[in-house]
Amino acid sequence: MTYVLPFAELGLEQVLLVGGKGANLGELVSAGLPVPDGFAMTADAFAASMDDGGVRAELLATHREALAAVGDDARLADLSRRMAEMVTKVGITPRVADEVTAAYRTLGPAPGGSEINVAVRSSAIGEDGKDASFAGMNATFTNVGTEEELLAAVVRCWASLFSPRVISYRADKGLDSEPLMAVVVQRMVSSVTAGIVFTADPVTGNLDIVVVEAVAGLGEAVVSGAVTPDTFRVSRTDCSILETSLGNQEFRIVRGSDGHDTREPVPSGRTTPIIDTTTVQTIARMALRAERHYGRPQDMEWAIDAQGRIWIVQSRPITTLQSTSAAATDTAAATESSGSVLLHGLAAAPGIASGAVRILHSPHDGHELVDGEVLVAPMTDPDWLPTIRRASAVVTDRGGITCHAAIVAREVGVPCIVGTRTGTTDLVEGMMVTVDGGSGEVTSGVAARRPATTVAASSAPASHADVVTATKIYVNLASAEHAAEVGATDVDGVGLLRAEFMLAEALSGRHPRAVIAAGESEAFVAAMADTLARIAGPFGTRPVVYRTTDLRSNEFRGLEGGEQFEPEERNPMIGFRGCYRYVREPEVFRLELEALAKAREAHPNLHVMLPFVRTRWELERCLELIDESPLGTHRGLHRWVMAEVPSVLYWLPDYVDAGIDGVSIGSNDLTQLILGVDRDSESCAELFDGSDPAVLDAISTIISTARRCGITSSLCGQAPSTNPAFAEHLVKMGITSVSVNPDAVAATRMHVARAERRLLVDAALGSGHCDPVARG
């Protein structure tokens, strides 16, 4: 097995092997952008080392315990420490170490020196993805200059996978699969200046603005929030600089005489930007080039060496555009405040919130913050995540709008202002303040809400705001956390409301049959119904399609009490799940249906969708269970099935005859079962291709059958937003709707609209209109 791959051999198709960071570096190389040379250690290197050390199974079991312990800080810290100690004690297995050190030597010595100086960066599977940035969560080490230091840094990266902050973040994102870590090893750029570039405004979601931030020295100073960088707002159209804001940099991070990072004071009183106009524009153009390659807005790190060469050292999708635009809508609803302005800073995460000031200087003091207070700190790093989640707003002395803390605040929807310089001294503990994360102002007192009189702009630029498509654009949701914000946008409804996270929360982490056995069914139904109502309400009459739970047996076993009720399966992916589980365990399914019926009394826009349907007879029995439940008396209820199993190509007309009026294509499961490849397999990742002709033919058959039978058809997945050609395929096939993650709505609508326009033009040209080319 190969445990090391050079950047030139990497791309997004290897994301399950080398993580988001490694895969994106390969994409940047293929796009022709300047990337420092390096290689990625695969997730298999980590897995092999843990296997050889005999701790892999124990790590996985302990990690499950840790996910369940989130909220119990002492228990979580203890479990995290145990896992990190396991990883550190085992270290790198010799067969992996030999391959890594050999690859390290091929990078060659640094110019003018004998050592190979590299950066060692975590690239956890799931990190730097479209839905979860993991900004600053896992470890990075710079100025690593020997083989011994390299191997030690790799182990420390691996161990960081099990820190409390990472586990809390994974729990928040619903990432409960086995944690695996790839590692990127990249030649160091001894940067004179460095920074971040966003190809859309990360605060407002404005796609017409590129944001560039710059500091002297290494970029860690800006991404960590330790200093306030220079900020440039650049026009996407011509890369002209619209606005420049000088930062406050008290020090820079450079390579010290001992070869390691050191802080060096920076003279105060600077009156000119750190980088000139030409450099800002060049960086912006590079970033826009990368965005065109990816097909979606990017968050990138750059560095400039002593020779003036600009390097791109990292790229990932912006994870927060939809949430920031929704929060901007909330800000537009506005407040009326007679309070005086106490403080100005950089608007880092939009939204308005009031609360009592709580000044803290360390994340270890986070327990002192009472839920709903305003967190005021010198700066925040990812260790503050649990505290940030409980705060009504965040205010910091230092940091820029692209620092880790700002990214995390935007992801969890907490208003944030950074770079105030004097927040911890100007604000007084306990005083009531209002924080406007959209304007960067902190005012005294509690602002009174007033009704919004206008609808705020969405994350799309104004020229896109009036785009209308015949194909419905739905969203995928999994919890009530951002339902109100997403419901305030122009989406056509929820095409996939996943049950699993809501179910686990309503069950308090217990197995549903354990809850039934304890006589607590009513409490579960009430909790689940309440969550469903909070999601359906903001969408008014727009449909919200609830997909009933599709946990597999191995996932159900991870719930408290699960081992008593779940079978041990060799291949749970195609085992006891979905529709067949409802037939065999109707008592659990009935509770879900009861909760849905209870919520639907006030929100008739809720509908039901059955996952993983394999045969007609099991579907018919499930539909009988629905008819026998309180849902059976509800008028206007739509009954959908997921098209995930290839047998649907044969059975769909029979499903329609049985009473189904909608089909939603689960492209991931359908792809894995058509191509016979495990969607979670790292070793077979290159085989998993949702655009394979066999998969596209199956999708086309499903859509055409749905049209012929008179039912609606949809597809749940991100391909329509990232792949314009795929979106055009779906439109040509005649799909009724697509359902994507909230941050992909704007891009999806544009791709679909363009595809629909092309169809109209083709139809017009094919019906007797003159060909303008021939006519010319």
C-alpha cells in the first residue's frame, strides 16, 4: 500500500483518502496555480499505524463515548486525553515512517541551506469541506526542519484529532463516523507577508466582493486572530480596490535562529498598507481563477516570499455564505436603539444580539459565562467553541474577519465583532450591551426589535436576486438550528429533512426501544413533534419533506442501550435499515409517525418520505402502517420514496400504484449500489463517481418513469451546485426539483436557470427559427 502521494496526483476524487486540505492542494496544482511542493500522508497511514499498535478499535469505541459526553466538560476532557495518549504512545508504524521520510528527502534542501524546511498540516477526513471548515480545529506545525521533527509533528497532528474542541465540533456537525487523519507536508514559504483571500464577502455573503487580508510574517498571525490584519475589499468585476482598512499588528511571526517560530515586534504608527495595490489585485485574480476551477466561492491562504513570489498554500470552500446572508436578513429586520455607541470593530459575523458583558481571558474560564451573555475576550481560538455556542454574541480586541474565531462564529450563527482593540478595557463586566455583527458596533442597553419593512438581499448579488426557475430549488436540513434563517430566503421548500440528528436529540442519545421499554414514549413524541414544528413553521406553505430515520444497525448500536437491541452485521450499509426495519420493528416507526402527525396538525406543509425501499411488499406494509397511524386521517399528505436501491428502476410504476406521489433520488447510495463500491471506502474512492454513465442512465430512467406516471421527482445532493453539466443533465431529463445544502442554493439556481434557458433556445431553434450563424 502507498501511504504517501505527491500533490500532482491528488484531486477532489481522493478527498476520502487525503482529506479536504490534501485534495484541494492537488486541485490547485491541476488548475495551474503556484503551490509550494509537497505530499500528503493518506488516512491509511494513520489507520495502519493504529492497527499495528493494536488501538484502532479502542479509539473508535472511546470516540463514540466522547461524542456522547459532549456537554460534560470533565468527562470529555478525560476521554480526549486517553485517546491522544493512545495515539502518541503507538506513534508511526515503521512501514509508514520509512515511506514518509523517503518522500521528505525528495523535497530537497531549502535554497541556501542543507535542511528541508516544511509545514506539517492536519487534513482530517471531513475537514475543509463544503459543510464543515474545521477552521483551526486540528493542529498545524510550521518550520519543521528534520526527519525526527517531521515524524513527531505528524503524531501530534494525529493526536489533535481527539481534542475536546474537535470532538465538540464533530458532534455539532453530526459527524459520527470513524475519525481519520491524513497529513499534508509542504515546503515552507519563508513569507515576508501572508494572509487570506475570500472570493465572496464572508460576513455579508455578497458575491460581488473579494476580501483580502494581509499581515507581515507568517499567516498564522491572521488565521489565529492574534493580530488585526489589513483588510481590502475588492470588486469582483475589475479587481479595483473599493475599501482599505489598516490593521493593528503588534508583532509578526517569523522563523527564529533556532529554526522555530518566534514573535518579532512590529514598529507602531504604520500609515501605509502592508501590500500594494498591484499585489492585492494579483491575489484577488488568483483566487477568482481558483473559484472558476472549483465552481464555488473559496477561502484561501496565500504567502509572499522574499523574492516577491505569491504562493497559494491552502484552499477550501466558504462554509458560511447562506448562514451569513440569513443573519444579514435578521440584521435588516433591525433594531431601534437609543443607546450610545461604546465600541467599534470589524463586522465579522452578522446578526444583532443583546446581553450582559462577560469578560474572559482564557477558554478554561468558559464555564463562567452564563448562557446568553456577550463574550468579550482579547482574542478567541477554536478552544473557545463551546463557550461561543452559549454566548449571545462575541467581541474581541484582536483578529480579522477571516480568523478562526470569526469563521466558527459564522458557522454557529453567533454575531461577532473582532479587532476592537479595547473591548476588554472599555466594556464593563455585567453591563447590558447590544452587539451588531453586521455594522461592527457595540451600543449600550438592550435594543428593541422593530418589524422589517423590506426583505434583505440574499447571498446572491443583486443581479441574481430575481432569478426564477421552473425547476424547484429545495434545501436539505437536519436540525432546527437554522430553520428560521433558511426559511426567510427564497428557497422553494425542504426537499430532505433528515431525521437522524433530531431523533438522537429527542431520544437523549438512547436507543428508541430502550425509551419504549422505559415507558417514555410520550416524552419522545412531544420532543420530536416540537422540533418538527420549529422547522416547518418558517417555511409557511412551502413543502417540508421529512425522511424517516435511516440509521444503520452499527449506528443504532452506538446509542445508549443499543447493544441489547441491534444485530451484529458484516455489512450494515446494505443490512437492517430503512423501509425493511419499519416492517420488522413497527413500534419504533409508529412513534415517528405519531410525532409527525402531531406536528402536522399546525403545519400541514410537512410530508413524509421513506428511505431505502427495496421491494413492493415492504413498501405496501409501510404505507399500511402510515394509514393505521394518526397520519392516515391527514388530508393532503404527500408520500415520497427515496430512490437509492437499483430495484427502483423496475418497481417504481408499482410504487406509484401503491400510493406514492413523489420520488427523491439519493445519489450517493444509488451510485454505490450501481457501481458496487462502498461510498465510505478510502481505497476505492476513485471508483465512486456520481457522473458515471451508468448512474446517469439510472437517474434518467427514474425521472422519465416519474414523469410518465405523473409524480414529482427530485435529487438530493450537491452535484447540481458544483457541476453545471450535471445540473443541465437533470433539467434536460425533466426533473421536478433538486435539493441541496443551504449554502449551495444560489449557485444551484443559477446553474438550473442557465440550463432551462438553453433548453428554451434549443426548442426555439428547433421549431423553424432561423439559425443566426447560417443567416450571418
